[in-house]
Amino acid sequence: MDEINTLLEKTDLESLRDAGLQVISIFGVSDAKRMFNKALTLANRIVGASVFYAQQQKIAPGLQLYVDVSTKTVYLFMDANLDTTTCASESFAATSTSHQSNTMRGLLFMLTVSHIVIPVLPPSLLPADFLSTLVCLQQVKMNMYTHLAQYLSACWKHWDIPVPNLLFEKKENERNHSANTGWWGPAKGVPFLIFVATDIPFDAIVPASIKKMQDALQMRIKALFRALHLIPLKLDTPSSLPSVEVRSLFFLPSTSQPIIHIIPHFQPSQPDDSPFPLSLDAYLEECNRPQDPSEQLYHEYSDKLLRNFVAIWLKTATTRHPLHHNSGYGRKNEKSIPLPTGIQFASAAVCLLSFLFQRPLTENEADFRKIITTQFPSTKGMIQQIEVILRKKIKDIVEIEQVFSKSHSMEIMQKCNEAYLQDSPPYYTAKYHEWKRNNVMRMYRSLARGPCMEEFAARLERECDLIWKQGRQSCEHISLTGRPCRLKIGHETEEKQPSSRDERVMVYDMGKHNSGFSLFHACDCGKSQRIRDDPFDLDEANVKFYQKFNCCLTPGRAALDLAASSYGCQQTLVLNTDEIPHHDAALLYLGSSSLYKNNVGLDKMEGFMSNTHFLIPWSMTTLNEVKLIKQQQQQQQEKDETVNKDPSTLGDTTEWPVLGKALPSPAPPKPVVASAISLEAFPALGSNPTPSSTQPKQLFDTRRKRNQRTRDRMQGLVRGYIGAEYECPHGHRFLSCGEGRVCKLGHAGHPKEHGNHFVHQDLSLHILCPCSNNNTEVTAQLLRIYVVTPDDAVSISIEPKINLYQHTTVDLDIKDALLFGPNSMYCLRLPFIYRDTQGKPIQFPLDAQSRLKSGYLQKDYIKFHFKSSSKWA
């Protein structure tokens, strides 16, 4: 009640406390580019006095009130122009949002408590933002109609103010079929909406043209309002005044009287720009000059006709609708409706302004809402509903960019969440999580728009992190090949839960690490292959996997214990025919050299690519050279034995003889027997010598073998075979000729390369596999060395030295040269995972180009010697 008394005192409503009032609202937008405020001028002309100014006392932001006591009329005026001077202290966006919100709330106040609402429109009639505002306010009025009417009724009962007549209908028949035009009351009053269009250009200001323009604009406005569902689509009554829903925002009458008043544009004549003042004769002539008809019509339309236009519609608005009269009740045929009194208007305005502009309402310095909710508990829900409706609906229009941005960004965020979860494994690493999150964040930023973009971007990032941390973190224990474990974090410590699921369908043990990456590798001897899991343990990588095969130690084969054997001149080998010794590498004796046939290659070996299973022939020397070296060795041995038997003879030839001792006389040379040359060696001139039937004596046997291998025998070559096998994770196997190349067959079906060049070059531990393509580069690792020794007085030794990129050299516990036996075939299986001098595993990089430079097998790791060696088995 305190605010009501204040409003009555500040205005002249106190003198009209019990008198009926007419309420007229004028809404306009002044042009900031003009010094002349058209909306303010027209508002003052409608009132008939200059009562509205920029400094006028306001009852709300931008809303001015004037009470004409003589005519008992209340005038409300709002200029929706934005004052840019306030933008200096606040941001433009905040100022614009606040101004638009206040404008909508003020317009809603006018459309709720007025009999007539007059928008002063610029030349661009009905801009889109004004129409969207009306649609929003229509929804607000529809939703808060019942709550506001009941709340005001409770307030009037509390203040002991008489309720406006016919605010609530008592009969359903009247409520359903009566039009409520002119029934005053907040949430019940449905004002007339009439328009004033200013500055409409005409070629000539003629009343006929203005009337034609009025009719055309009126038809278009009604059609537009029907399309927006702001007015009914058809007439429900035969009367000239259609029925109106009590929850309608406004009423657009359909009578012969136009609802649009047009004020034409008129440009007054420019005064003389002469710097000299007008003479008295010129001034009198200007005063006596007859007024231009266009100027006269302009002043009439902007002043006298404008006031008549407003007066006619005010009388119509305060006249009872024909359907309101019901002679059955014995009432008089009243043409006017009950008007609100000063106290009714002030109380309704204060309550409504407290909701619209969130003003506190007090009574005896106490919160009025607490008082009214205590007296009428049902008003608590009404207050809450009204505040929610106003806040939500007006915010949807005022912050339309933010509302759109919020809904659009939320929709995009949900899609990005789905994209984050799509194709994601049950558990994944932090690196995969960051990669997936960055991908969806890029997708979100490319699609999201508006001021809420960054807010939902931060929310999306938090949700992605939350999804990963709540049950999707993987163990991330790195395997020996550099791949993380894909199982849930802490899986090795979790107790196994009893389940009815068949244990045979479990493809991996939850108690062990598993990266999800599998390899297809061969056994120690290279005969068979099987799938292996990505190893996390050195023993599993180099020993336990190969123990699962049973083809390597068949009868006739043996495995060398590399750690227990000794090498070099005093070579002592420890062979095992029962099991392969526990070591990172394995050296197997496969049998005699006849197991390998040069025209067949490595037979019955799984996984070799087409024509890549042929060993490289290694022609070490010739038989003639072997025999010559053997003879020299025998002569040297005989000489050494002679010297050892009579050591004194050595001193006779190298030292002075002892005095008194006679020198031994040299043995006489053996006589040379003269041989006579046969005369057949010198044939007579002119005669042809007859060929001799005797064949010259051959030093070596050159008889052909069954396999037609005549070339090596004719040349007297001593040949062995050697091969370096590479194997990729997919199980592709091939023999390499060095320098990263795959061995190719020549025209005769044999490798083009020669072993003499092959043994004198470094072998890279990793080369590109032929299964690589443009998209993926697959590397194959050097895993086996095959050696086939000849059955001659020549021995082959091996002393592998593997240099890694960490400047570490691995010798596989072969500290000196290891001699192979003659006429045998051997296979040296290299470690799959190498270890350093401290026994820790060495991980190769995952990048293909880096793996190619990770290490190599030193050249000259295999040699041949002109000496015999013993068979291993």
C-alpha cells in the first residue's frame, strides 16, 4: 500500500480516486538521427499540451505517465529509442539487452491496463522485431492471464478496494459467448490497437490518395496479423465488432473507421541563406503569402485530424459491446462500460509493475508478498508462475541470440558426445582420449554459433573427461613393442567375479596385460606359425612362445646351449636333443645339407611369400685351391714334424759351427734322366697329324651327376648357402638379399645375388615388408639366419654382433667364432625383443621410418676357413 499512496501523491490520481478513468497508451521509437523527435511531438499533440519531455517523471524505465484531470484521462508514453550515452560505462551488448527487455515489459504494461494502444510507426511499417515482440507478448498474456487476475483479486480484497465491475463472469454462457472488449482490468482488458504512420511520402498530399493508402495498409496489416495468429481468422458473430478472447493481447476492430492514421511527409521550404536579414517589406510579403494547400493538409493530419482519430476510437473502446447487453437481467441499456477508478488503476499498476520490473512491494515497511501469501496461501503459486512466465518468455525474445546459441550449442554438444563415444573401445589411453576429445572439439567449434559457444565448449570438454575417467581409463602398461594395455585400469588386482558365462568364450585373461595387438610368428626352426599376443614379459617374448611348438626338435635335430658352450680355438659345444635351452636366441641343427635343394628352396615352410624362400648360393672357393691349401698344410706339417724330431739341425743352418766339429756335406743331387721327345710331335710339312686316342690326364673328376649340376663341378667350386629371413607382424616371411631388398629369382630359377657380396654388408634389423602400401608402412624384423655348409675341407663360422640405435652391442652370448659342422643345415633364431647390458628390454620405436634405423647386424658376421670341422650330430 506504500507504493500505491506514493503514486497517488506524485500524480493527480488522488483527486480522481473514485472517478472513472480512460487510459490511452502511446508507443513510439524516435529517430536518433533527427533533432526533431516525431514520436514525442505526436504524443504531445494527442494530449493537447506539451506534457512529455525527456526529463519527465517516469514510473518505470522509459515509461512516462500524465493524468488529465479535466478529461479524466490517463496518458502513458514510452519512447523505445536507445540512449547510447549509457554505453560508455557498460558494454553495448548489456545495454542493448537491458533496453530491449525494459521496452517489452513497458509495452506489455500498456497492453494490459489501457483502453487504446497507439504505436507511432516509422515509414517502414511494422518492422520484424515489433511483430516478434507482439507474438511473444501474446504468449505471455495467454499464460499468465488466470494467475494475474486471481492474484489482483486477492490483493484488492486485502486492501478493501472494490473489484472492477464484471471482472469475473458469473455465468458460463456469458463467458463463452460474450466478447470482452472494453472490460477493464489487468489480464482482462483487451485494448484497441490503432496505428499512426508518420512521414509517408506522397507525390501530392491529396485526401483521396491518403484514404486509398489507408485501405491498402489496413488490409495488409490484418492479413499479416491473421498469419501470425494475433487476431482471429474469421468472424464468429454477425456484428461489426467480432468476439474477442479475454486472453487476447489486443483487439483489431473491423469497422468502416480506419485503424491507421497517416501523416504525410512534408518538406517545408528552405529559408533564404543570405547573410543579410530580411527587409520589412519581404517579411510582410512572407506573412501575407497564402499558405500552400499541401502544407495546410499536413498540419491538419498531424494535429486536428490526429486528435479526432484518437477521440473516435477512445469513445468506441469505452462503449459496451452489443453482446454485453442482456435485457433478460432487467438492466438498463447502458452504452458505456464501467471505468476503473483512480485507486483501482494505481493499485493494479503498482502490482503489475512489481512483476514486470522486479520492484519490491512493501506495506508498513514489510514485504507485501509475505503478507499476501500468509493471508491467501494460493497466491504463492500464482506469484511463482507469473515470474517464471515473464522471465522465460521475455528472455526468449530479448536474448534471442543467446537462446538460439544455447539450444543450437546444446544440440551440437550432444552430437559431439555421441561422436566421442562412437567407435571408441571400452577402455582407452589418455593419448587416445585427448585425440578423440580434440577431434570432437574441432567439430563442435566448426558447427556451434553465438555467445553460448564457449560455455558449452567448456562443458563438452568436461563431459568428455568425465566419460573417460568414470570407467573408461585403460591400464596403459606399455608392452615390449611399445603398445599400451587396453584393459581397464587396475584389472590385475581385481578379484574375478563369478559369472554364468561360459569361460571358453573369454579370449584373454583379465589378470594379465593385453594390448589388443596380435602377431603371427613362426617357431624356432621356421616350419610352422601361430598367433601370439603382444608380449609384456621378456620370457614370454623370447622363450615361452616358442616352447608352444613341437616341430623344432624332431629326431635327428639338436639345439645348442649358447650360454653353456665355449667358442674359439677350444670350442666346446653343449647340445640338447630334448628341449631348447632357455635363452633369448636359439641355434638349431636341422640335419644334413641334403635337406635343402637349390631348385626347391626352403620346403614346407609356412608363411613365405611367393618365390622368396630361396637361400643365396655362396661360392667360397674352388676344389683346386682347397687341395693346394691342403697340400701346403701337409708339407708344413711334415716340415714341422722333421724339425721336431732333430732339433739340432736347426742350429747348424742358422748358427756358426762349433770349433772342431766338421760341417755335414750336402747330399749329392739326383741325376736327371734325359727323355727323348717323340718324332710324332714334329709332323712332316704338308701332312695332317692324326689325333691321339689317349685323353689327357685330368687333375679333378668332372663326371656329371644325376641332377645335371655340371657347371660347379667343371669349375671346381665349393658352395654353401646362406639366407636372412624377415618376418612381419602379419606373418609374411621372405628372405632378403641385403640393403632392404627381397631376393628375386633369375631366369634359371635361382637367386640373382651372390653370397660373397651378401656376407660383406650390414643387415638392417627392420626393413619394409612387401605388404606395405601408401597408407600403411609395415616393417618386417630380421628373425632367422639359415646356413647350409658344404661337405668339403672347408668350415663356416659365425660370430653375430648386433648394433642397436642406443649404441648397445648384443652378441647373443657367442663371444668368439662358432664353427659349424660340414654337410649340415643350421637355423639361428634371433631374439624378438632385445635386452641391454643390464637385462632390461629395449623397445623399438613404433614409427616405421625410425624402426628402419633402429639397428643392424654387423657385416662379416659369417666367415669360411680352410680347415675341417667335426659334425655336431
